[in-house]
Amino acid sequence: MSTEENPILKEVVEQDSPLKTLVVNYVGTVHSPENGEVTVEMIVDTMVKEFPEFLMVIAEENWIRGYHQALGDVEEGERLAQEQSTTPEQTETTEEVPAAAE
């Protein structure tokens, strides 16, 4: 697992929809940021504390999709490995032997 933090967490959330406005206003009230800007990280933190079942559904769905993708990748890798092991080498060349002079 990487120790790097996701830079999206530090992004300030723009209030460009009614839902975002509602969430930003609520989270701003809960966190009271000095600069008045609400970040994605503040929203996630608030959701973890106040609405964990919502985030759990998203996390589970994400995990399931990742698992299915990994299985598909393994199957494709096995198929490619099988094809490669059954295909004759393309690098072999045959030289023509000149016919004997009559």
C-alpha cells in the first residue's frame, strides 16, 4: 500500500449543484475551517462519522469491481500465455539449399 496521500482529498469543493451546496454548507458548519473552504477530505471525514453505511456501500462496490477486473486480467493473461506457448517460434528461418548443378 502506498503511503502517498490522494491529492484529490485536498481539493476545495465547488458548490456547483444543489446537493454539493447542501453538503459543503453542512460540512463547513461541522468543521468551521478558518479560510471557509471545505475540502473533499473534510466531507469524507464527516461522512465516515455521520453516514458510514453510505461510504461502506461505495467501498464494497469498488472492491467487488476491482476483484472482478483482477479475475478478468488473470484469465486474459493465462490465455495470452497459452497462445504464446503453443505458437511456433517466428524467429526460425529456413535456408534454401541450392540445387546441385547438373
